[in-house]
Amino acid sequence: MTTTFVRVTVHSDEDAAKAEAALGRLRDDVPPAFGDDSGTRTIEAVFDGDRRLEAEAALKGTGLRYQVMADDE
């Protein structure tokens, strides 16, 4: 079975809320962001099935830095 992995990088609470709202359209339980020492935070989510197009559509236009991959790549 294919799974889709999404990683979004955010720098503020506002950006984190944008990412969570975008990913929340695809999955109810979006994991919280985790941070590093530079203040950058990352949100990672895994979805069952090939959800690349849906994830790209949800995040496109948000202005956030993101990466979408499926395990068949």
C-alpha cells in the first residue's frame, strides 16, 4: 500500500495555523509542529494511499515551504 508523507516548515504561529488548516482538510489528527534551536518548526504528517495531488492542492498558495512524497517514489 502506498503512503504519502508531507513535511511543512513554518516560522510563526500564524504559519503553523495555516499548515494545520491545510493538512486538516486531508486528516483530522494533524500532529503538532516540532521545533529546533533556530525557531524553525516542522509539521510532518503521513497519509494512507497516494494523496500527493490532494496535499499539493491543499498547500499550494499558502506561501509555506513544504515537501510531499509518496513511498513509491
